[in-house]
Amino acid sequence: MDVTGPWIRTAAAAGLLRDGVPLPTVFARMSALAASTGALNLGQGFPDDDPPALVADAAVAAIREGRNQYPPGAGEPTLREAIAAHQAAWYGLDWDPDTEVLVTTGATEALAATLLALVQPGDEVLTLEPFYDQYAALIGLTGATHRTVPLTSATDPVSGDLVLGVDEQQLRDAFSARTRVVLVNTPHNPTGLMLEQSVLAAIVEQAQRYDALIVTDEVYEHLTFGQPHQPLAVLPGARERTVSISSAGKTFAVTGWKIGWLTAPSALVTAITGVKQWLTYTSGAPFQPAVAAGLGMDRSAFAQLTEDLRERRDLLTAGLRDIGFQVAVPAAGYFTVADASQFGEADGAALAERLPTEAGVVAIPLSAFHHADSSGAQDSASRLRFAFCKSRSTIEQALERLDAWAAVRR
Ligand code: PMP
Ligand code: GLN
């Protein structure tokens, strides 16, 4: 039987096939490896935490109240209103809930519908590298070219930690007349980097200069440990060309609910809805009012979610450092990047395959967030991403196991 379709052709070109068959994502593969080996899963970014009680109770109540049929394609009005109110209260951004807000099946669908609606063959889509793996797959599907700007790496002379950053000039130079979309992920997966104001301003300036659209992926917007998140859309000149994407998954510890959204000027929302309606039409009826309730929580409830996570970031990051990994301290998100070259491990992808059986711990190799032949891939070759959105006891046990693993290699 011929199973060749557009995706298979794209995937073949992007190296996402093995023996002609699509490979599962690195997250699916590493979670399966954790299950089959019994290793502790610091790989895939899903939390051990429960959602806030108010959010969980609202979902249960919505199911009991019979809110179980197709919601409107654009999303439940209560959720669209809550998204607009949240953007206004936190960031001072005004969006019309009827024409400038679209509810999606996770940020995943928002990203897919946006790129499929707005990008065509011959265009370029610009991202930082490393990048969230879905970006390369989606850009491939549109037939556009994926252009990347590698993060810079340095060592902090005092702490010895890894410091990742963006070379502003290199970022500016990567724009051209072919740049259709600059896809900006801040806070950033896998590194936890938050882009500085001057970098955001450079992106807006270049997008204006080359008439490019800006798409932002802000799914970690509330999980920040120092500076609060600032959406790119608030910068002067940004709003009219920006699609801002976020999700309930990380903020409320409900990654399985798959409720995401985007905000943008109405012409962009209309174009993106044109694709979204043929992908899923709509989803998650009883979860939508529950997420609306979550977005309306007061600031102290949001702060509580982050406080807890910050403690686990500190636990994991300090623990990995003590064991002998060079670590990059994340400013936000779920993940710490650690370099294993101190243990003679130059190939993080190979190490990630062995670590579950050698140490009883699963991590994601940074190579999964790179094009194999890019310059940034070399910097990241010996690096792994460890998730700290897991329970304190899981992190402590993982650190003990990694310490024992490292002890014979120091
Ligand atoms: N973007 C980034 C940067 C992510 O880490 C993830 C995973 N949560 C997504 C998008 C997908 O989000 P969702 O689970 O809401 O589809
Ligand atoms: N965003 C999650 C991560 O980075 C994974 C999401 C997925 O499995 N598709 O770990």
C-alpha cells in the first residue's frame, strides 16, 4: 500500500523518518523509554502537580452541567472573554474577544494553524536555535525554509555556569526580504532563556523593515523566576503584525487538556481560523470554562504556582552543578540544560539513550532541538535537558542516581 502523502515527503526531507516510517517525537520516545526501563522521567515536560483546585472543580462542574458538546469554533465566549481580560490585566493589551481571540487545541494547534495559514513555499521562517521541535516539522510542512540564529554560549567566570544568549547583530542579519515570519519563543524551551528588551526591540524593528509577521510562543509566560514576562506584542509597532500564542497546559498543570489560544488583529485571526476550523474545528468543551476560571485567579494564586516551581528549579540546578555538570540557570519554564562533557560525554544523543539503563534517569538530548548540520548543534552536542516540573522526591532521587553514575566517571 502506498502511504506517501505530503507529510511523508516533508518528513523525508527533514530527516524525520526511519526506514521510510515517521519517527515518534523525542518526547514520546523518551517517555516510552522511561516506562520500559522504570527510569525516573525528567524528559517530557509534563508536571507531577495537580491543577489548582478551582480549575479542576470548574471542569468537573462543567461536565456535570452538561457542557459536553461542540463549543463554538472560535472557543467558548467565557474563555475568549477571560483571555482578553487576562491580556488586558497582565500586559495592558486590548483584544476584542469576538474577533481577535481564537481558542485552539493547545499551543500546538495554534502554531500549526498559524504557520499553515500564513506561510508558503519560498518563504523563510526565522527562529532561534535550539528551537521547540514542532517548529521545524511545521515549517517543513509549509514548504518554507527554516532559518535559525544559534544561541551564544559563554562560561560565567565566577560561578562557572553556562550562560546562553542572543547575538543581536546576528539576529538582525538573519532577516531578509524572504522572511515571512519570525517565530519567537520566550520564555524559551529548552533553555529557559527570556529574551531581553533590546532583543525584542530588534526583532520588531527588523520585522517592520522587511514587512515580516511576528509569531510568539509564550506558553511559559507565567512560570518566570525573576523578571516577569513581557509579551512582544506590547512593543511599539508590534501589535499589528503579531500573533501571540499561549496555552493553559503549563500554567495550570493541565498539559493533557490541550487548551491553547492566540490573540492577533482580526484579519490574522480570520486567516488562521480558516485553517483551524478544518483541523479540529473545536475541542475541550468542559475544559474551556475551567481555564477561564484559572485565568481569572488573583495574582497571589499565580505567584504560588511559580514559587513552588522555583524551589524545584533550584533543587535540580544546584544538584546537577554539585554532581559536576555545567548548568545553565533557567530564568523561566520547566527545564535546566546541563552539559555532560565534563564526564567525557561528547554525544548527548547517545548518552540520553544509555542514561535510563546506566543511571535510571531519562533526559532529552539538546540535539532534538537542532538541525543536525547547524553550527549551534555542535555547541549543544554534549548537552541534555532535565525537567524540574516533577515532584521534589522524584528530583531528589534522580539526583542521587546521577551522582552515583557520575562518581565512577569523575
Ligand atoms: N510551545 C512550546 C515552547 C512548548 O514547550 C510546548 C509544550 N507545552 C508547546 C508549544 C505545546 O503546547 P500545548 O501542550 O499547549 O500544545
Ligand atoms: N512541550 C513538552 C516538552 O518540551 C512536550 C510536548 C510534547 O510531548 N509534544 O517536553
